[in-house]
Amino acid sequence: MKFKKIFFSIFFLSFLNSQVVYELDPINVSATRIPLTKSESGKSITIFDKDEIKKLPINSIDELFRFLTGVNVNARNDFGVQVDVGIRGSTFSQVLFLIDNISLNDPLTGHFNANIPLPISEIESIEIIRGPASASYGSNAVGGIIHIKTKSYILSENIDSGKMVSSINYGKNNLKTIDIGFSKSFKKLFFSVGTRLSNSDGEVIVNPNYGIGTSTDSLYNTDFEIMTNTLSFAYFFNKKIKYYLRIGNDKRDFNAKYFYTTSTYDESYEEISSSWLQSGLKIYLGNNIFEFNVGNKILNDKFIFNPLFSINNHKTNKNSYLVSYYVPFSRKLKFAFGGQYIYKKINSSDRGNHWNDSKGLFGIIHLNLFNNIYQSLSLRLENDSYVDEIIPLFQHNIAYKIKNLVLRSSIGTAFRSPDFTERYISSQIDSLSPGRNLGNPNLKSEKSISYDIGVDLKMKNELNLSNTIFFRKSSDLIDYTWTNSNLIENNKNLYLNEDYFYAQNIFYSNVFGLEFEIEKKIKVNNKNLIDLKLSHTQLQTSSTQNQLSKYLSNHPEKIFSINSNFNGKNFQISFLSNYIDRKKETFETINAEIPKSYFLNNLKINYFINDKVSIYCKINNLTNTKYQDILGSSLPKRWPSIGITYLN
């Protein structure tokens, strides 16, 4: 009831203040596969361009997500090592990550979905689209979409220019980060290359396992090393045909102690290497657009739980194919249709050798039959070879635009297919000790339906307001439940009459939430500008179960964020602050605690020596907060660093 009162109060105030002269954001967004502006989409969307990203006091793209409205982040380490990202109270597996229109989500586990294999210098823009989008994009788009677009992909015409962007950073605990990008045009060819290296000795932490007697090491380090390289081309055959190609590799080694378990035997270390290739062909046929996208991702994961135990090796291969055709019949009627095919394969010492594929057909229509009313209807039929059923999906978005005011609403269904870990983990271990996780090959897809209603207001005094309430009802949600081996029929490697964490479709849950955002630009004088953004997210999850799942309820109940930028003549100050209120968790055996509430603050001060060179100082966790998002996985304390950026 509180949510409704707040929403309708702001809704009413929006009408009182709707005297306006500023047009809402005209940039096309990815809410559906039809090019639409943000105000026409009927969705809650945040867009960051490359210049905004550079200002922020972050060390990697995944750190940005923590400070966004409606986004919940559970990190295992900072600096791009590994995070779980949810949107509107979703789990980390219920968010679809896209790079240049191709799915990044990993078939092995959702924990790898936010491993962004791009240097920051290669990124042109990032779109965060809240709410379901499975009818347009398929599996995983339950809570929302994060679409990262690179320079080569977003380029609409060839530009005869060359540019180099480089940043070098050094900080506490021997942190070294190098991010270099170079792009150049040669007549019809646009070329871009980027590389990023980030490594650190990490913090030194007392090892609880030593005191228990399960480890001989009294201390451990949260060390990491991440290396990403990418090369891309955009070739313009003529004004109507463009071809795009990107290749790259990403390697990350890190201490993974307590990343996935709270076991007193956990001395984990993980090595992940991946390579990917994606390409796209876009053909303009008059006003119509034909687009064909292909992607391939190969991942190798080496996981050492404890040096005394056997090593787990996993290799996955994912091929994605997407074809779409866009037909704008008129300004008031637009149509798009197409198909998608994804093939996934795994070879694993722990999970076995398996494959599956999914096929989807979609159609989208956008209508502007009445003045200022925009509607999009998306329909999709999806089939996953493991589930062996055809899943119908729909999405309806509507927006009513009056000058500076947009009223929007949407309703949509979504689904998520289980990954290889949920289906097969521990299935190939000869004799599985009690208490371990065990996969279930007979899992069904998760299904949900979501509703939202919101308002966006842009006022003439540079004040922007946005407010949304939403509700999601889900069924067949997947979780690991404490199950006796006598009730498990698909595995013969279990001890008799012992208990295991067994993956099952058991949960029905409801998520109700509120998102509120206010942004104000303050012009101090001709040379100084303050950009201030405040946001609040509130989430409430209920379930038919007596006790909520760890994954399904592992999100904050309240998030309050401040994003402020002060732009001076030759300097810039950026400050990000986050207050998080969530369920407290403790596990005294390993001295682990997720606090009930905590503040996080990041600061960046940038000084511009000239148009090409700037120096900066960054401080992560300015207030030296002691906290964990994942039980047992301690996150960094105050971490200062200095750096230099060169633009040419």
C-alpha cells in the first residue's frame, strides 16, 4: 500500500508541473527489435554513453550496475572479477546480457553472465532495460536486459578519423590496470582494437579454515588477473550494406574462496578463458532493414575447490544465429519479424557431456494510430530441446506522450531454461559425499508474467522525474533443496539415506517493487555544472514456501543511490553512494556475515591538463565499509588508486 501512495503522489505532481519545453530523449533503444525512442518504447530505460562512463568512479563495467535504479548486485570481488546482477528482484540467471545484439549469457552457469569481455575503451553505450523482454529476445530476459553496444556495431556511416584512448591506473595492493583502444577509418573500412589488463595481489585475509584445522595456510589473498583483447571491423560496401565482425579473448584467474560455498574445506581457485566471434550483416532495402547476426563463444573453466581434491574442468560451446526483417509501413505502423537459433554444448569432468538447442520465431508490431499514443505488441514461439515443449510468449507496451510527460505501462511473459550446472552438477562424481549440490536433468523452464506502470517527466528547469511500480508472478522456479537420496532417482552415485542439495522446480513467488528517480542539473555559472541524480528501489518478495530460497530472496529490500558530478573548467569530481538494506546472514564457523545495512561510497577526481591528457585519483569504498554480498566472500575495504588518461 505504501508503494501505491508514493506512486500516485508523484503521478499527481507530474501533472501539476507539466509546463514544458524540452523534448524527451530521441535516441533509439533496444526495448524491442523495432527502432524506437525511449519515450515511445513504454519501458523504463537508462542509457549511458561512453563519455558518461568515463566520468564515473568505477574500475570495471560491472561496478556501474550497483548504482543503477532497480538493479541488485551481489559481488564476490570488485574490479570486474565476478558479480551476480539482478533486475527488479530477479536472480542473476534472469537477466539477459547482450553485446551487439548477441547473447552473452553463459550455458555453464549464470555466475559468468556479467563477465564483460570488452575493454571500456571499446564501449560506445550501455542500455539497461527494466522488465521482461523474452517475447523479443528469448530465454533469460525475465528481470530485464543489459545491452552493451560497441563502436564498430553502432557506427551508422563511415567516418574518416582516427582515435586513440588509453588509461593507466595504479593502486593499493599492487593494483595495475591498463585499458587501451585505437580506432581508424580507411575509406570504406572502420577498424578498432582494444586491450585491457587488470591485476592485483589482493587483500590479505585471515583464513578461518586454518583455525578449524582444515587448512595449513593461516592467510589467503584475494588476488586476481584479468586480460581482455578484442579486434573489430565495420565494412561499408555502399550506403545500403554494412558488415560487422568482432573477435576476442578473455582470460581471468582469481582466488575463488567462498565464492560458491561456505565449506570449511573451501580453498578455491578458478581459471576461466573464453574466446568469441560475432558478426553481423545489415542491408537497407529502401526503408526496410534486413539484419543477420552470428555469434560463437567457447569457454574453458578450471575449478580447484581444494588442492587435495580432484580438479573440475569444463568446456562449453555456444553458437547463436539471429535473422530479422524490419518494415516501417508508415510513421504510424512498423513491423518486424525473425527467428533465432542457439546451440549449446558442454564437456565436463563433473557434469558430463551434453548438448541442447533452442529455436524461436517472433513478430513485433508498433502502432501510433492515435496522436501521442504508442503501442508495441510482441509475440514469440520458443522451443528448448530439453524441455520439449513449445512456449508461447507475449509482450504489450504502451506509452502516452504529452510534450514533456510520458505515461507508460507494460505487461509481458518471460521464461528461463535451466543451465548445465542446474541440470548436471556432480552427476559424474563416482561417490558423491552427502551435503553436496546435485543437478536434475528433468528440470522445467521457469515462467513468469510481469506488469508495470510508470511516469517520466522532463521539466523546463532541468529537473527530471521517473517513477515505476511493478509486479512479477513466477512459477517453476529452480532452487537446490535439502533432499534425501532415497527420493532421488536419476543418480546412482549417492550414499543411501543421506541428504543432498538437489535442484528442483518448486517455487512460486511474487515480487512487488517501486523505482523512483530524480535528476537535477544545476548551472553554477558558465563554466561550472552540477549533475545530481537520486534514486530509490524497494523490493518485496513473497513465496508459497515456508522459507524463501537463498537465490530468489538474495536481493536488497531497499536501495538508495546518489550519483553526483561536478564539472568545472579543468576538473571534474564524481561521487557514487549506495545505501543497501537487506536480510542479515551469518555463518560463525568461517566468520562470515552479510550485514543488515551498509553504505558504499566511491569518489573520482579528474584534472584535465589539456584537451588530450588528464590525471585522476579514485577511491573505492571511501568510508572503509566492511561488508559481504555473498556469505563468506569479503569485499575490498578502502582502495585508492591514481591514473592518467590520454585521448587523441
